[in-house]
Amino acid sequence: MKPLLRISLCCVLALAGVSAGLCQQEYQEAEWPIPATTAAGTPAPWHFGEVAAVAATAEGNILVLHRGAQPVMEFDVAGKFLRSWGEGTISEGKVTAIPPESRAPDGSGYTVVYGPAGCHACGAHSIRVDAGGNIWLVDAAAHAVYKMDSQGNVLLQLGEKGVAGTDRRHFNLPTDVAIAPDGEIYVSDGYGSARVVKFSSKGEFMLEWGTRGNGPGEFGLPHNLVVDHRGRVYVTDRDNRRIQVFDSEGKFLDQWRDVGGVSTLFMTKDQRIWAGGILRSLDGTEVRRLPGNVGGHGTTVAADGSVFVAQLSRVVQKFVRH
């Protein structure tokens, strides 16, 4: 089949809502980043810690948030290393599962370990860049969300660092942050809690919703969230293997069942959602997918359309259209 025919047929199938292996050929993986250089001048791999998330900056570069020294690393889109920062910013705590037999009735399945049993910058969980170029970091183990400028200076903090809670001023192991087109802020307070919390653009508490469970508006683990141009909020309920959709006031609208344990969401400029390695329309229909069983813990799309996926296996994958 000629390339143009392959692409055209794939588009027809995607518009019809058909998932086909043929569509997977629209993307191919590219080597990324450019290898580091040893003292002898030879190439060397990048030794990331667990890569929790990726984000594209206003300048078009790629931020890599990993659980290691200098937890924020910046590369250009081709993979050239530019700089790193964030030492001392992210907590050492490590989120871990609670064995089923040790869980409280209707309690969380997750907790955190601190001290020597933790690991370097292991609180790193999510990184986002808003329309104004501000960088948002979620430190799950510190129960805090930070809005930063491009130099890493904190402009706004949500949650009290090091103090867990489920009130208006505290989080309990938060997982992600999303910024609506009007600047309002949504935080998935996920591992220790089971809710979404909404703030004004200035960080003032507005409302919250969600309880633990598997019914509409309930969560097993709200792990990621994004907001569309109409203000609808899409939340991965990872432990219940679904994505739930709400309006801006937390009213349940819809759910996409049986999508798997999705650990990453990204809203594209053309209002589609990368949910793991699958691109979906706003009604949940599959449009296309990345080759292989990509999954991932964080996703971003560069200005040239390249898709970057953060993997806890300590790598960043780059996929390009062909």
C-alpha cells in the first residue's frame, strides 16, 4: 500500500471511530534525547531516575521531570540538553501501595514512605506548562503544588508543604494539576484522598467534588486531569480503569469505561486527548494510537507535532509522524 493511501485510509477509519493496526503506522519512535558525552568524548546514555512527566515550554523546549538529582531537565525538541534545575525542590517521600489486608474500610490503597526508604526527589509526579508559560509542579509526597516562572521561582503554592489533609488548604498526596482556559486551577487529590479541588486563578479555594468508590463522581484513584475549551474536566480514575467527565462545577456528565489503567492525559491544541498511547476525541472515540503498548506516566506534544511520553522505566519516548 502506498504511503498516501495508507494515511488516507487511516484517517477514514479514525473518523469512523474504528481502531485499526494500520493507524498505528502514522507514528514511529525516534531516538531521544541526544546521548550525553563522557570525559573521553564518547557517547553515553542519560541516567534518568523514574521519569514522572514531560511538558513543552512556551519556547518549544521539552521539560523532563524525573526522580533524581536536578529533577527538572530541559532539552530542545531534537534532544539537545540545555539546562537542569530543581535540586532541593522536590521531596524525598515515595508513594507506595497499602496491601489490601492492611487497608482501612473504604480507605485509600496508597500511602507514602519517608526517610532512607524513600528516594531522591521521588515526590515528583506531574509537570505542566500553562498558556502564560508558567511551569506547574506537583510534589505528591509533599502534598504541594507549585506555580513557577521559567527560572524555577515559586509564584504560587497550593497546599501546605509537608502537611497532609483534605480541607481547603491541604492535600493528601495530590497527583496532577490542570489549568482551564479562564485560568481556574484544578488539582486531582488522588493517592491519599479521592477528590478534585478547584481554585481561582489566584489560588483561592472555590469547590471540590468526589468520594471514594466506583459510582459516577466517585474515584478509586483520580490520577490525571485536563480541561477542554468549554471548561469540561476529564479525570482518569485509574484504579477503576475509566475516564470520567464533569462540568466546571463538578457535575458528572459522562464516563469512558474499560480504557485501562490510564496514568497520563494531555489536551492537544485541536481539542483531542492523549490518554496513554491513544488519542481520543472529546467523546472518547479513538482517533489514532502510538505504536506498541506505550502507556506512560506523562505526555506532551511539541509544536512540530512530535509526541513525548514519560516512562517510569527511566526513559522518555519521542514519536514522530511519518
